[in-house]
Amino acid sequence: MHAVGASREQIAPMTAASRFATDGVFANREAAAQVQGPDMSVMIDMMRRRGRPGHRVPVLRPEFSGEPGALSATWLGHASMAVELDGVRIVTDPVLSDRCSPSQSIGPRRMHRAPLTAGELPPLDVVLISHDHYDHLDTPTVLTIALTQPNAIFVVPIGVAAHLISWGVDAARIRQADWFEQVDLTVRGTTISFHAVPARHFSGRGLSRNLTQWVSWAAVGPQHRFFFSGDTGFTESYADTGAALGPFDLSLVAVGAYDPVWPDVHVDPEEALVVHRLLNGDERDALFVPIHWGTFNLARHSWADPVGRLTTEADRVGVDICVPRPGATLVAHSRSGTAFSDPTWWERSA
């Protein structure tokens, strides 16, 4: 097992049929500014402590009921969210290691402890992966889930299955989808459809780049639905997603790790709210929950800048948001749960 994952030769047969790959390499539908090579001034700036919280981040111990509920979400840090959707339990991009890196000796380290370990996750039905970057596809977490949760199915973008298989995950437990494709899973009589939505990003592990697809996911159940952005730069194509699959009860959208150096790779908080509105129109019951902030120091903005800007803009445009503490749970329609009990907790940590 190697943390980097599958080789180009292992990935290529899986992606050969994709109409979005040319010579085995994927690309965005909209041209994006190229991320430049390492700039020493940027690297030095990244090492400064302004991207870290000034005080301890309050982490809760999550509690899960025996049977998944209708619609709730528990933030496990970064882009990892345990979502209960119409009786099916799903975890998004589970990363519960100390570092998001091919090595646990170097690389970005957690700025708060994980709410639980991978072995302490509740019974899972689906592991939903957006792309293969280390802060979204974590080898130790994936392997622990594969070993301890034999009934969990991995739903991944096309090509990402090769990584899992190279680590020893049974191919029979993996479902892949390219952009505009869907995976339908029936769990205990309930069918959930996972729609692979084009995102604006890139992929890569080690020295490889763009050999696997990157997606956002729209998860649609018989009664409820949620959107999970994964990583994306801004694109108005999410209006098409909203028209076809929305509105969503819950929007889980990345708000962190933005920088002028990579303007089309991650949305900033204001753009994230525009994405939410493209997905949901004027639907007032749609709840926005920020992800991809506060856990790893991946950009030059201050630790609290994402939620500070998000809160200000959400108030201005009238979008209902919830900013959970790590480990906190929200119940979407009733606006209840530990995630709503301390809405300004992040101000004390900043």
C-alpha cells in the first residue's frame, strides 16, 4: 500500500471512456488561471501563524443515534461531514488523520483535534469522495473504514477507484461516476441518487496531475437532498445543477483556502454564497453550511476570515447559514442540534 495511490497505467483503463479526458488527462470546462510553481515569498507567507486560530478550537464529541434520521449533518472538520439522508448515513471526504499529506511526518497538520477517530465513526452506508487531493482522500482513514465497515460503499469520481483498489479496497465496493453521470444505491429499501456535477478544480497525488476526475455531488433521496461542493472555483454552471436537481435542503460548500494566486481553484465566501443561490434560487428553507475551513492551514488568509466574511455577506443577502463547531450536529429543517447552540463560537477561537 502506498499513500500516493495508483499509477497512470493503473488509472488509464478506468478513464479511457470519459469524453472529458484527452490522452488520459482531464480539464475544466472553463479555462482557469494556472497555479504557478512555488513562489518563495508565498511559501514564507504561508508559514506565518496568521492562518491559525489564536485560541483553542472547541471540539465536541459527536453522538449518533442507532438509526440514521431524515436530514442531519455532523461536521468532522475540513470537508468531512457525516450526513444522514432519509435513513442513509453518508460521510463526505473523510480525513481524520493528523496531517493531510502522503506522510504523517510532514505536511499540513490539524489545527484542532479530530472529533473522533476513523475507527469510531458510526455505521456508514456510503463514503462520498469529491476528488483525490490529500485533504479529501486520506489513505489511513479510507483503509480503516474499509476494514471496519464492510457494508460501506465508496462513491467516487471516475479514476479515483484505481487509488482505492491499489490500497486493497475491494472493487466490488466501489462505484464511479463521470460528470453528468449518477450512481443509484439502495440501502435498506431507500434509494439515494448521487449525481456527479462538474466542479472547477483539478486533481493529483504525488507528481501526477489531472489523471482522475473532480466533482461536486448532488445527493437526492426520496424526501430530501443535499449538495456537496468538494473543492471548486466559481462557475455559473451550478445554476444548471439547481435547475435540474435543486433546490437543496442543505448546501455544504467550501469557503476556505482562497488566494489571489489561485483565483479559479477555490471559491471565496462571497462566491460560495452565490453558488448556494444558484443552486437554490429563492428557496428560503435552504440551509448553507460552510466546509473546508478552520482545520488545516492551506492559504494566507487569517483563520476566521472565511466565516467572518461569510456571516457578513449572508446577513446582507438574506441566506440562512449555520457554522458548526467540529463535532457539532445540525438538524436542518428544525434548525436544532448542537450546531445551533453557539453560533459565534469561532469569534472566541479567533
